[in-house]
Amino acid sequence: MSVADELDERFVAAVRALDGHAPRSRRADRHIADDLLIRYFDAQLQSRQIDFASRTMQERGGGFYTISSAGHESNAALGLCSRVTDPALLHYRSGGFYAARASLVEGSTPIRDVLAGCATSTLDPISAGRHKVFGNAELNIVPQTSTIASHLPRAVGIALALPRMQRLGLETAWPADSVVVCSFGDASANHSTAVGAMNAAAYCRHRGLPLRLLLVCEDNGLGISVPTPAGWIRKTLSSYPGIAYREVDGADPVAMLAAAAEAIDTVRTSRAPLVLHVRMARFLGHAGSDVESAYRNPADLAADHARDPLVGTAREILARGVLDVAGVLDRYERMRVAVASVADSLQRPPRLRSAAEVMRPLDSALTRVDDDPHPAGEPLTLAQAVTRTLGHLLEEDPRTCVFGEDVGLKGGVYGLTRGLQQRFGRLRVFDTLLDEQTVLGFALGSAVAGMLPIPEIQYLAYLHNAEDQLRGEAASLAFFSDGQYRNPVVVRIAGLPYQRGFGGHFHNDNSVAVLRDIPGLVLAVPSAPVTAGALLRTCTALAREEGRVCVFLEPIALYHRRDLYEEGDGLWQQVPDPAGLPPGSVRVYGDGSDVLVVTFGNGVPMSLRAARRAGVAVTVLDLQWLSPLPTTALLAHAEGFERVVVADETRRSGSVAEAIVAALVDASWQGRVTRVTSRDSYVPLGPAAAHVLMSEDDIVRAMRDR
């Protein structure tokens, strides 16, 4: 007998055993209406039968997802007691919530929705066959990946953004008094992402910021096979200052419904976060391949079965006399038939048929960008060009906001946001706490709520503390929602090497590989004041018009550079070109025919200086875009050369140069290509950095090497 069949039989036997033995419902419990209790039971039944059906589909070869909600069906109370307009970011055992919320929207098809996801069918209303996620734009359920707790920073971001947008008079994706419902498991509560998000919520509340956030910990006592120590979740989740704490037994339907309603009302009226700790059971293992008997003893398994939330609800229904045993079991069987009928209809469902269909949400169609309506009249440094453009972007679109560590009154470590807070106010230009995960989480939450955030990460090396917020959350949202949800964001990052006086690895990180393999993410690197502002405007246009996630990587060493060849020549202080730069555009310096130097960032002025020394005729090609690479433009320019030198300041392994060489080889380019890169090393402090970083001498030798 399968574990699903065993669970099915246990429920039927438990209900039959209640015939004539269900205790009469206490009068105090009757404040939960009979109708609400029945709707709660129906959502639970639907979730349980979908779990059974998903396993049957897998056995037939037509299902591909079996992580079960069985034992967690009491989260249906949150679906019933919240508003349909309350955004929900859900744990992957949220079948009860989904069924309950769908029951509030006429015309919803929750059974088909979930089973189509299990079948990876294009009928799935959220991912269109790309993954099984709980999500639905009409139900305001934002789809989440299975990355542990990675959705919590975004949830904090949404809750912070909605009242901020109301104060700014901006249109929001959800009502300003919405409660953001965010659920997660007890094992996930230990993850640094969850701890950081809850710390951020407590920090914001300590500062008096409104934060309507309901954090629901669904505690089944296990992280796959590892038990959660008794009392640990209560002790940790009740300890955050400014975050209220409630605990409830999910097996008690009356207590669960009451706790859900009270928690949501408290958060909405107090404008303060609350943790609802729900004690649950877990049935059918962690996922379909998990055999619980290998690591759980029979007594523990029996104790879980004694706390089946469906049995608990059936007991209350019987105690009230709303249904008799036959009526309860008839309802259970009718739900089985309804779910099985939908499962049968999905035996040969429509599915994605090509790579193009799979990747469609990642595609970009933007080919034209408007010129800068604010032409500059005087030469600027790269830093000044970026500051100027940020000011114009804030002027042009009231949804734009700039934030990060030290960006407010101080104006950033390098002064690029100086004066912006005074001009545009603390609601649009503001400091965050010292946590890159929170910075990006607020960006993703405010973006999906309707803002156009331009967060700053202080140094490239600091991004790695929070990189999954880009990889696992930001860039994947359009993919897993078939483009229905997007987070338009432009992340400014100060980075790359060669800065003087303040160096070392953490301020001179020269690795961008982590950003270049994220599907759909756009990575731009300015090198000169003449085009820096236009590149930033293009990134903003991609975010605003297509919901793109863009990273604007600013070379610190070029921020305040004024000279190119000689001290005082002023050649790297330039008048910004107002012409719009479409994605994939490149910039060409010189017209030499001996060597084409392909480079970016610091490599551009370095290559120009090297060309003057090398004694060969050189053309320098500034890529400007590192992801996607401007392959078409690269190949068009390489066509006229027999020799290409790639000057790449990043580490040799995983370098941008590898992709450039691969593009030339793939196109059957017949010339000779040479890579000049930095060493596979961290960047040391002081003069020792010169031993491992790409140098102008290296570029000169490559240019001369025939």
C-alpha cells in the first residue's frame, strides 16, 4: 500500500470512528460560523485530493511534481480570512491557501490550476508549464521558487513600499492597507535570508515605519529529515522586537480560523508586523521520493496522524451537527471524483514545444531608446554624469526611487547621490540598514508594487552576500509567472579594480561571472562620461518598459578621472552625448587596421593609452554591455581584422574574454585572438595588486605580438 493510500484510509477510518462519539461543540467555539467552517473543510479536502492526484499523475508518467501540502491544509484559514487583494507570497505546501482564496473569486479553477502545474502544462495560469509554483495574478498570489526563504526580503519590501507609495500619491499594484501574507517552513526560519528579513522588519518597525506584514511559520517539526528542536521556533520567532507573536495549533479548526482572522486584522489596523506560528503535521514525506520510515519512528508518524487537520475539521463539523458522518464522507468522495476528473483531462495536456516558447518571458524587444531631453553643455567626469542622470530620472518619473547604504545625506561613499535627498525628499532617496539582502529585497518588493527602484550596492564584493535575490528571485519572476509579474529594477554597483588609496579585494573585486550567467539579467558597464548617462537611461528604459532586471556596474577607478594620456589633458572629462543608446550598442575609438582591441570598463582608457605606445594601428571596441554580449556588433567589427586582442580586467577563469573568444569561434572567424586578463587571484592591498591585475604593459605586448 502506498503512503497516499494509507493516509486516505486513515482519514476515512478516523471519521467513521467519530460516528456517535464526536463531543458536542463548545458554545465558545461557535463564534466561527458554520458556513465558514464548511468552506474551510472544502478547501482542505481539495488540497488533500490534489496531492493524491499528483502522485497518480506521476505514476502514469504525466506528472512531475509531488511535494505535498498534506498536513498543512490548515493554511486554508489564511486564504479565507485575508482579502483577495492582499498580496500573498507562499510556502510550497500552500494547497489549502490556494484553494481557499480561489473559492472567493467567481470563475476560478483551482483544481485545474494546480494539477496543470504538476503536469507542466501551458494551461497552468501562472508559469504556463515552466514550473509548479503556487501563483495566480488574479488571486494576487505572487509565485515563489523553492529557494529557502528567498521570498521573505521581497515580502518585507512590498509591505514597506505600499504605504510609502500612498504618501507619494502613486498608484499601487495593491491597496495601500493590504496585508502582505508570507509563509515559510520551520526549517527555513533558520536560514540567513529569513533571519535577515525578520531583522529588517523589526528594524523598520523600531524606526516607526508602517509595515503590514504577516509572517506565517508553518511548523511541521522537520527540515526534510532533520527534526527541529522542541521550542526552538517559539523561542526565536517570539524574540524579534516590534514583531508581535501568536501561536496556534493547526489541527484545531476553530482556533486556526480565529487566529488567522485576528492576526490579519491586527496587522491591518496596527500597521505592524506579526508572526503567526502554526503547529502542523507533515504527511507523504518531504516529496514523492522521500521515505519517512527510514528516519522517523512509528510513534512519531502515529502522533502526526492523530493531528490530521482534516480529521480535526470533520470532528468539529460533526460536533455541531452541520453534517453527519455519511455527509462528511460523501463530501470527501465527491471532492475525490472532481479532482480525478480534472486529472484525467490532463493526461495529454498542451506543453511548451520549443526553446523559444520556454524562454519567451526572458526576451527583450527594446531596440530604440529616446535621446536625453537634458543635453549637457560642459564636460563632466563619469561620476558627475551618473549623478546628473540620476537627478533627471528622479525628475522625469515620480515612481523612481534611489536607496542603499549611505546614499542619503552623505550622498554615497563616492558622492554620486550627493544632493539628491535634499532635492527629492527622504521618501524617494533614502538610506537602508547595512544589509545587501534587504537592499535588494526592498527593491524587488517595491518594484512589483509599482515603483521603479534604483538601489545601490556599495561594492561589487558585497553583492555576493545577497546575490540570490537577483538570481533566485528578481530575474526568475518573469520566467515563473509567464511575464505576468515583473520587477523593474536597475541595481547600481560600484566595482572593478584599479582604484587608488582604498583598495584590497573587498573594494576592488574584478569578477562578474556571477552576474553573467543569470538568464534575463542585463549587465551594462560604463567606461566614459560621454556615454555613461545614456547607458544608465537605457537600463532604466529596459526596466520601465519591459520590467527588466538590470545591473549597472560602475568602475570606481574611473569615477573622478579627468585625464587620459597625460596629467592635465582633460580628455576623460567629456560632454555627455544625448543620443539614446539601444541595448547591444558598442562604442568605437580609432580606425586602425592592424588590431581590434575588444574591452570594457577600465580596459577602455588602458587600451587607448597602450595603443599610443604599441606602434601599431589599433581600433578599440568598448562593448558597454556584458550580458547579453553585443555579439552582432562584435562580429561585425571583427570581420575587418586578422587580429583581435581581448583586454579583460576580470579574472582569467570565468572571464568575459572566454565568452568573447567563444563567440568568435562559433562564428568561424578566421583570425588570431589573444586574451589579456587579470590573474586568478583575489586583489591584494597596495602595490602588490599590480602583480595580479591586467596592466597596460600586458596590453601593449599583446598588441605587438604578431
